Amino acid sequence: MSSTNATELERTLLRSGDDIYRLALLLCGDEAGAAQALIKAIRRLATSGAAPDQPALIAALLQALPPERRRWRLRRPPAWARSRAVPAGRAALLAALAALPRAQRFALGLTMLRSFESAEDAALLGDENRGGPGAAGESGLANGSERAGADQTRAVVRDALLALAPIAIPTISPAALDSAGAPEDCRLTRAAIALNDPAIHNDATIRGHLALCSACRAAEHAWQSLSIAVEEALRGALRDTRLPPALVDQLQAAIQPAPAAAGWALLSSPRARIALVALPYRLFGVAARRGAASTHWQRPSPGAGPRAARSCPARA
Ligand SMILES: [Zn+2]
């Protein structure tokens, strides 16, 4: 990797490192797994020649994940989901969230931890669903049917919310969330509500129906409450999570270009011996620079109040 790209990748880490670490925790479960996947992702990105931006880093993270194991879902929830700071009422919801299939955790994380564009989510989600390598930009979803990809992301989020509904809001009416079982006149509107489709706001037919149908307005309210409950739980559980300083050092080391292969035979060269004498001074310089760089990482947390994933515009 060129030094320009290495600098760019460091900047990406500086800007998005905490967010990406939260996503890695959500995907991997435990801290050791998240750290391992992130280091692997950074190494891969540093040598791939891909643009060192946030989507590329997330795509590299997805490629670095170990195969999803079903067994761990039976074990106790990961540490981030059972923090002492988690209110008692939320512990069950977070445990259920942590046990969702990885694609659903990923879609929730991208939608609720960060404000990603849906098409970008979709491209990344395409990678996750394939479970194999493939940069985000190479995804068919990213190139061709962005609309279908965005719908796919929404469908994954919808399914995750449906799975969490009985735990997130026990009093929620299953009928309000069941678009297929709605009366025929309501079905199109209910399907759009369940997907949080922009058509709820843009489509004249759906808007007209919502203005007249109190059952569909109640369904919209139920989906909004559900979405907000899950988003608050997820953001609340990960809000104070930061990249651990030791991991920051490991990631910064992984970004740096690998030193030229120095065979032991080189030691016989006088020039190499002179270089070796200078090495401790160089290392000291690197350590000093790294010490200076790592202070930049201790930035204050971005004020992150819960963001309503579903807007609720006033209707006439
Ligand atoms: Zn209706």
C-alpha cells in the first residue's frame, strides 16, 4: 500500500474506528473475535489497493469474519449485551438481538448505528448474504438493481424487527404487524409500512389510504414504536464502546507497509549491519510518533441520542 493510501486508511480509522468496532462486536459477539476480524480486515484493505474509505473497510470486515456458527447462539449473550449499564427491561431484548442471524444483526447495525444510504447497505448486505469474498463495488446489487437491493435490506430489517417484537414490546398487537393477513384494501399500505418503504411518504395512493384508514395508521405507529425500541436498545448498549487503545496500536501497525523481506543472509553485508545499529533509534522514533498519534484517538464521544429510524410526518 502506498503511504498516501496508508494515511487515508488511518484517517478512515480515526473517523469511523469506533463505529466499525461496534459493528464488529455486533457481528462477532465477543471482543477477541471482533479484534481479530478488524485486524484481518485492515491488513486485507491495506494490501488490496481498494479505496481506503468506510464502505471498503466494512466490506473488508465482512470478508474477514469467520463462518457463522449457530452453536454460539445458544450460549449466554456476549459482553456488550449484558453490560451492567443495561436496564433490566432491555437485557432480554439485547440477548434476543445478539442471537439473531448475522445478516439480520448486520442490517440492524448499519441501519441503526449509522446513517448509511440504503443502496450502500444493500451492496454490503449482498456480500454478507453471499458469505464469500467480493468487494462492495463488485456486488451485482451495487451495480444493477439498487432498488431491489434497498428493498432486500429493508426486508432483512423488517424480519429482524418481527422476530424481536414480542420481546421489545410484549403488548404489541401481532395483527398490527401482519401485513399479509391485513384486509385486501390495506395490504399494499401495510407491506410498505413493514418495509419502511419511502412510498409511505411518496406514493399518493398509500398516503391517501393512510389518511382514511385508522387501522393502517395504528399499524404504522406499532412499527415505529418497535423500531424505536430496538434502536434505543442497540444504540444504548454500544454507545460507550470505543476501540480499545491496544487494538488501535495493532490496527495502525497493520496499516503500515510490510518491511522489505530481509533474509538472514543480508546480515553478512556491512551495510545491513550498519542499518541494524541504527534500528533501536528508528524504533524509538516510531514509538514516539505512535504515542503522539494515539492521543488523537481519545476523542470525546459523538453526542448520540437515539435517532428515529422511522420518521413520522404530520398528515392532514
Ligand atoms: Zn388500511
